[in-house]
Amino acid sequence: MKIGSYEVSVLEAERFRLDGGAMFGVVPKTLWSRPHPPDERNRIQMVTRCLLVRGEGRVIVVDTGMGDDWTVKERDIYAIENGQRSIVAALGEHGVVPDDVTDVVFTHLHFDHVGGAVIRRGERHEPTFPRARHHVQSAHLDWALDPTERDRRSFREETFVPLRDAGLLANRGY
């Protein structure tokens, strides 16, 4: 898709599952389970879709998917199927390598939107896109750093704090 001087492509990174009741809240299961049949653990299929935006000398990635730094137990809980599907693989299908990326924009910092922004190297998490400026709203960063008990499991500090510590995270007040 072309928007002005920018070319926009949709990328699919990982597939995973989340609890259907948690996703649909007060909507009765009889309504949401028809179009989104749950598995035996009440989880529905989810897909991380990210955007690649190119133009005016910029290569911008919007959200980075879940990444691959998950324990065996977590992979089971979320039924993560990322093996060969990752943001890096998806970008590669469009001829883009991590060093080409100039900007990463996070819609928010939930694990399924920011996990692919870092790679585990031993005990450290390093930026997947070391040359990119990473953008997130200031209020959301504050929330992610001090979440409520209800939201705590949606955030994984190891996926965004290393970006901040490396000076790559630009938090904006908008």
C-alpha cells in the first residue's frame, strides 16, 4: 500500500494463543467462540502483525512481535509457534536487515508488540535494531515500568528497558 511517499507492508511475525475469556471480557463465550474457536485450554489463535514503512530515506518498523526469548514453560502457556517466524525473518522477506531499520514505533509495550526488539545474548538482552531510534509514548512507558497488578503479566521489562539503557528509546509525551 502506498501512503504519500511511503510504502507500507504488513508483516506477520509469530502465532500464539491467549485465553479467550481474557481477550473478550464480558462478551459471552457462545458469541466469541464461533468465529474464534478455543482450544482445550480456552486459548484462541492470535497473530502478531507488524508494519514495515519505507520512504524518504527511512525504514520504519511498527511493533516487533513477541521475539524468541521464552522459556519452555512460557512457550507452552502461550502456544508460541515462532520458530521460523520472527520480525527479522519477516523483514528479510522484504529485503530488509536489522541494520537497515532507522526507526521502531511501539503502539504499546505489551510483550506481543515489543518482544522482538531485543535478542538475548547470554544473560544480556541487546537491541535487535541497534541503529534505530525506538519510539513510545511517555505515559505508556511509565505505566509499563510500574504496572498495576492486573497488567503486570502484559509487560516484560527485559524487552524495553535495555533499549532505554542503550539510549535508543525516545519516549514522547503524545
